[in-house]
Amino acid sequence: MRRTWRVVVVTAVALLAVPAAAAPAAPIATVDPGVQRLLPRPVEAVATGRTPFSLTEDSRIVAGGAARAVADYLGDLLRPATGYRLPITGGHARRGDIVLDLGRGKGPQGHAVEGYRLVTDERAATISADTPAGLFNGVQTFRQLLPAWVESRSKVGGPWKAQAAKISDYPRFGYRGVMLDVARSYLTVAEIKRYIDTAVLFKVNTVHLHLTDDQAWRIAINPPEDNPSGLDYGALTRVGSLGGADRYGNGTPLGTGPAIRGSYTQRDYSEIVAHARSRFVTVVPEIDGPGHTNAALASIPQLNPDGVTKPMNNTADVGYSTLDANSPVTYEFLRTVLGQLAKLTPGPYLHIGGDEALVTGHDNYLTYLRKVLPEVTALGKIPMGWNEFAAVDLPPGAVIHFWRGATLADTLKQVARGAKVVMSPAGTTYLDQKYDPSSPIGLSWACRNACDFDRYYDWEPVRDGLTESDVIGVTGPLWSETIRGLAQAEWLSHPRLASIAEVAWTQQSARNLADFTARLSSLGSRLTIAGVNFRPSPAVPWTTDISAPSQRTRTLRGEIARFTAPSAAAPLATLDHGDGTKADATVTPTTTAGPLTAPGLWKVTAAEHRYSRPGTYRATLTITTPTGVATTHFTITTHL
Ligand code: TNX
């Protein structure tokens, strides 16, 4: 496989604890692959060969009207690493500005909803689109044209160059999703927000929250004014949220520890929705039923035919619980729950589950859906459900969430009647599956042995007799029986979520595994610098990005550089001082890598070296990792 090595020279003053570090000297620019690393792959992207765009301390973000929200996001993204002010302003652009150009006909023709154009050169970086969502997509592309160090939350030196390019881009599908199962193990509001912030880098625009299951109920439901059966909705979180998937049915423990418990107040939920919205991400809430409902049955006695609550069950078992399809209380309950969720959810979809209702009985299952579907429609929402729910006639536009082939005939029949499909075929999209048998966490029922990014990339979502217009998108479900917290969620997701995102964004004819793998190689550095965990797959030739600031000093000593080396076991560093002498430098990790933690940033410490004569020297730092060699240059100016 071809090795792509990228070298970025930056002058990182603030990041480094070098006492003598002062004003950055002129950096030496190196060639950057730019458009070749964009992910997902754009429809059209050409390097124009002009002078690159440079973000400087004088750069501004030019945006008016509805583009302001995107400008705010972009400013927040770029300020920490660059340390620049990047004021947001109206009016005319100056050299070096970022321009968010919003208006009818500005994006690629026929792709007004989410398309964008991006032009970068020495004059400006201009993103044009018909909608703020299109601008936001363009921002994600622009972000990837900048060096990976832009992801740093603390100041790093520049230069902040983006290759001169012309890009015109739009998605294949409008629904590009990930599903977080917060029922089996909880994620905090802050963790969900952070997960979303990473997902949007790949132009994911939908987050499905699996809020309830057998093991737990995670969303607070307020006591309604109209409560004929006197149901204690507070018990859903008081009792139902105390569970999680801790072990298999046979008692074998699951995951690295007990499942994380917790619940969301409605205010929490709204905070997630608002955060998602600010990133043009739609939240799809799911209340699973009639199966996968033990936590509800354990909370509210009247939901049970015998009026007695079930015990909570913290095994991963499913398929044993059901709501009573013939009890009016069931529908009274769902009307309240779905009504409150619909009010809190600006997005068009309400997901009602419908999977694995193994003890409901077929007729009862049909009865249940025929009652619940109209409730969803009456709330002004589009019903969405796992593919089993295609057993009944669905309202036009309802979305079948396709996870396994067993009910394909039903799906095709409902699609012929106007239903749409989101594809999550388990074997190529389930993010909870182990990468291979050595993965310390993950299940393996849907994908065995070889389940890395390549498998999640190399499939076509329009298949099984479906046509392009039947499918509205793709989602990667992250079930959480084995996941404990954000870092583990990230480890199972990245880089496979990038594969799924490209399946959803990029036209099939433009997709190619070798090309994708090459583009993936620079993602490791970006995630590392952003502080996002991932699995550094051995199949990816991960690049090393070095940040070595130029210095003014007579004596070089201490920390001189930082670098990323996602796959490196033991990197080596050598330093050519530029005065005819050379020495090995010491390399130390700044974080500890582990079986579930990607290696983080490394730092390079130089042995003391005194320049005998005054002058300006060009030093060369070479990092050798098990997968390749990266070099960078920086200057040492001895007159202070
Ligand atoms: C199947 S996919 C399930 C989930 C489990 C998952 C584990 C689907 C609709 N149901 O309840 O969490 O497998 O991989």
C-alpha cells in the first residue's frame, strides 16, 4: 500500500514549554496534500495550483444574516488553536478573509438543501451555499483543508495554510446518521454533545437516541394534566433509569465494568437537541415497543396485565417483554410519552422501535402498531421503526429502519406503497461489533472476525430490490451493552463511522476502498489532536504530524516539538541542528496508550546543544515510526 506522508511545519509557541521560545521566525512551508485527504470524498475537488489560502491574525469571517450562526461555529472552531481574533463582520471581504456567502443559487445547481461550493486561494476562502446547512458542510471541508493542529484546544503556531482548491459538493443521501444506545449504558449530556461534535466532521447530520429498552428508561416524562389511569410517570426515571446491561443472561459480565446509569431531564434532552441543531444535526428519539419494554413494565404497575411491576433485569437479554396490545392503558401511556417527546423534538421523526417483539404474538403486534402509528402521525411526526414494523400498512413517507433481511418482502411491499428506508444492515453498520476477536469490548453476532473500516465501507446501500429514491440514508447503530462511557464509544466508532458517513455522502461511482484508506491516513492525527479516542487500525498507514516551532536561542534544550503517531509503538527522533552536528532526541508519550486508548501526542526533548557561532540555522527533525519516516524543519536564530 502506498504510504502518504504529510509534514506540517508549525510554529507552536504557546504549546511548548521552551523557556527561550519567542517570536516565531519565518516558517518553511511544505507541500500539503489538501484536497486528497477530504473525507467524505467530495463530488468535485480540484487543486488549482494557485497560492494557498493563509489564515492570519488579520483574517476575519465575513458573514451576514442567517450565515452568522455558521460563522459563530466556525469562529469557535478556529480560535483556540490559532489564537486569532477572527472577528465576524459584514461587508466586503479583504485578502485573507473567510467568506460565508449565503443566497439562492449560490450552491451547486439542483442541490440547494445541503450542497456547497468552496474556493480557496491567496485572496480568500469562500464557502457558498443556498442554506446555512450547506455552509456548515462547506465549513467541515474547509476545516479538513487546514492542518490537523487546528483541532487543538490550546494555541499552536501556524502557518495555517489551506491548499488552493475549487470544490463543488453535495450529498448522495439526506439522512446520514449514527445511533447512540443510551439505554444499555448511559452517556452524559456533555458526552453526547462531544460525540456529535466529532461526527459532524464527517458530515453526519442525524443522531438517533435509543432512549428506552428492557434494561433502562432514560428520559423523564412529566405527569400529564390528563392522567385517567393515574400512572406514576416519575417512576420511569426514579426506577426505570437505575438499570443497565451489566451481564449476559448466563451471568458472564459484560464490558469493562457495570453499565452506567442515569437519565435525562426534559431540559437535558432539549439541551442535546439545541446543541445538535446548532450543528445542523437532527435528533431522532426512539421509544421502543411493544418489545424491549421491561424497564417501563418495572416502573409502572398498570402497564402489566396483573397490575404488578416486573423486576428490573440488568442482563443483556431481550425478547421476553411486551406491552399489552389489548390494554387501553398502553395507549394512554404512549400518547403521553410520544406527545411530550414530539413537543421537545423539532426534527420530523419519531422512532417507535418495533424490533424483536418475540412474546407479543403476531396479531397483538399488528394491533399495537395500528394504534400507535396514527398517534405519531397525529402529532405531526413521521413514524420510523425497525424493519419488523413493515408488517402493517404504513402511512406514506414512514421510514423503515432496515437492520436485517428477515422481513425484506414486507419492506419492499411498504416501499411500493410510499414508505422510505434508512439502511443499517447489521453486518456492515453496527458500530458495537468487535473489530476482530482481539477487541476487548464489542459484540460479534452481526459481524465476526474482520469488521474494520474496510468492511463498513465496501457495501452499497441501494440493494435488495430497492431503488435510489427509496433509500433516504444510512445509520451506524452503536449499541452499548459493552460500552462504558465516551472514550469506549469513540473507540468502537472511529474510524468505522467515517466509512458509514462516506457511504451516505459520496456517490457510489466515486467510492473506492484504496482511495478511502489513503484519505483515512491523516484522520488519526486530527482525532488525536482533537482529543478524540479511536482504534488505530493496523491496515491504515497513519500519518505523523509534527509541530516544531522556530526558536530564538543560543542553546537548544528541553521540549522542541510535538507529534502525532497513531500507530507507533516506539518512535525514534533525530535532530540535525543545522550546524553540521546531529543528535538523537528523546521521545515521550504525553498520554498512555492502552488496549482501548489510541496513542496520543508525543513530545520530543533535545539534549542541550549550544551553537558556537551566531547565525540562523535550519534544523531538521526526523521522526521514525514503525510505519514510516516524517521530517520537518524549523529555524534557530541565535541573536536574541
Ligand atoms: C440487536 S438491532 C438489537 C439490539 C441489540 C443489538 C446488539 C436491533 C433492532 N436490536 O437490541 O442491542 O442487537 O448488537
